[in-house]
Amino acid sequence: MSRWRFLIAPRWAGYLALVIVFAIVCSALGTWQLNRRAEALAEVARIDANYDAEPIPLDEALPELDAFDVEQRWQVVELRGEYLVDDEVVVRNRPFSGTTGFEVVTPFRLDNGDVFMVDRGWVAQNSDGRPSEVPAPPSGEVDVTARLKAGEGRIAGRTSTGREFATIDLEELAERVGAPSYTGAYGILVQDGADAAEPPLAAPRPERDEGPHLSYALQWYVFALLAFIGLGWAANQERKAREEVGLDEVETDGATPPARTQHRAPRRKEPAKRDHDADAEDEILDRR
């Protein structure tokens, strides 16, 4: 195991910490995508259950003026009363078939005096950005079928101007009407046949689409796994490199190991240089 001892160095601990943090972030993003998929599937289930269901009386679906549950979205309700044309408003910046226009929202007074907001459909905007001509709703007492949807509330920095609203703010619409009004939900008018092709245009059917959230979630989880695989690959590459140069052991503090000692053969001493010519002469005489 000595060939893996370099992994206890501080720098490898840092690499491991970075990989763990990266994997946690990827896992969190994957979980977020799964949650978004669950929400999309829940919306698909609501469309299947409510959009084409038989209508029920409004007071049965919403027993209180502020009552509404998300599971009631697209639920079909029926009501009887008359439109309050004088309190009609339009909601700007509404997309439809690739363009922008206005939603026409007309208060509808029920037989008991309560007011329910009905979105009658979409109209285009003219050249100066104002709504085109809005056909008047039927006069007198009529029967209406609508699909429930939650109010939108207010958006900071966006206010109403005259009869032009920024959102379908049921609280503000109730104040405008000045009568007891439903503030939990409003209704999207159900239009059939020729009425659906005439302005205000009927809202399109919502799409049954869960989106690509599942594939995105799997990708994030794979990224988290690949981070650990990459770390293992890098560690193995360093082990091979160390074995090639014969470094089986390193300091655990990450310092560069000392260079190997090279053994050299001792040099043969050269005879000392004679400093004086007389010594050489004496040596010759001695030999004789």
C-alpha cells in the first residue's frame, strides 16, 4: 500500500473535498429537476381529471368567496347571472399564437349578488399598442360555463392604468366592482363552435407535457458519479508516474521528496607535485 501513500497528502484531501462539493451540487440540481417533473406530472393529471369533466355549480366548487385548491385548476363550473360591462377590464402583455395582446376580463354578477370574474378571451392590440375593438358580452341574464384558475396577484412595479391591468388581480378587481366578489379563483370562459373563432378568442387547451426534467435529472446524477471516477483516474495516473521514476514513498506533507543519492567511485589521488628541483636530484643520487 506504500505506493498509494501520496493520497494522504493535503492536496489530495483538497481534491476530494472539491469533488464531494461538486457531487452534492449536482445531486441537488438532479433532485430539483425531479421535483419539477413531479409538478408537471401533477398538472397533467389535473388536466386529465378536470378539463373535460362535467360542469358543477360554482357555489359547490367554491363554497367561500376566497376558497380555491390547486387540485381544482381547470375544473368546469356553471353559473347564471349577468355581465357587468361597465366594470370590464383588459389585461395587457398576454401572448397568443406568437403575438401579444390583451385578455378581456368581465365581472359576472350571480343571482345571489356575488360577483365572479370571467376571462372572456384574447384580443389583439392595434398599431398604437391599445386593445382592438372588444365585442360586448351577451346582455341580460345568461348561463355561463367556465374553467377555474387561481388569481395572479400583483407584481411589484406593475400597476393598472384605467381599465388596463397588469395582472388578473382579483383583489383589485373586487375593489373596482365594489361588491362581494370571488377572490380565490376566476373562470376562463368555455367557448364552442363559431364563438371560439371570434374575438375575444378562446384560450388554447393546455399542453399535457411533463418536459425534459427526467433526462436533466439523470444527467446531473451522472456528472456527480463522473467526478469521483475522474478523481480515481487522476490518482492512478500519478501512481504510475511515481512508479516509473522509482518513487514508492513520499512525505505525507506533500513536500517534494529528496533526490536519490548517487554513489561514485573514489578518485585516485595524484602524487603530490614536487616543489623543489633539489629534491629530485637527491632522489637520483640515492638510487645510484
